[in-house]
Amino acid sequence: MATKTTTSTKKSTIRPLGDRVLVKRAEAEARTAGGILLPESAKDKPKEGTIIAVGEGRTLDNGSKSVFSVKNGDRILFSAYAGTEVKYGGEEYLIMREEDILGVIG
């Protein structure tokens, strides 16, 4: 008698809540401008990334939701200590408030 194994094809994701966004940080540079290779310990974490998901917005006093000024796919700049680092599915992400975003690139 053969046993059947089933695998779920449903992919779970991270959905930020409120006025938070999910960001995939940009890769750190492996070389300096002069061409010197940097070890992992010497690389600065970039302060830019791409928005993967946005929450539903902050609830305002009148009960409505605030509107985000950024959207999925936007490349952003953020402050050095912004957000909380999260590791999910082998990938590293940041979850941060919209107010921690300094600007949109492009």
C-alpha cells in the first residue's frame, strides 16, 4: 500500500498592519569605489530598499483610514535605525512605519 503525501501550494506572506510597510533592503556593495573587496563584517547596511507590501493605513480620529504616499514597488530611502528586521522564508525584510521613510527614489 502506497502512502500519499500532499503539499500545500498556498504561499503565506507577511502583511503589515496599520501605517507600516514591508521593505526588502537593497544589497550591500561588495567593492569600494577604488575596487577593494569588502568582507561581510565591513559592509554598511544600505539605507534604501523596495516596498514589498503596505498596511491598510492608520485609523484617523473620524474613523477613516489614512492614505499612503508610497506604494508597492517604490524604491525608498529610510533612516539608519528605522524599522524592525524580520527573517521570513530565508529572506530578510524590514517592517517600518511610513513616517520612517525619508524619500522615494526615481
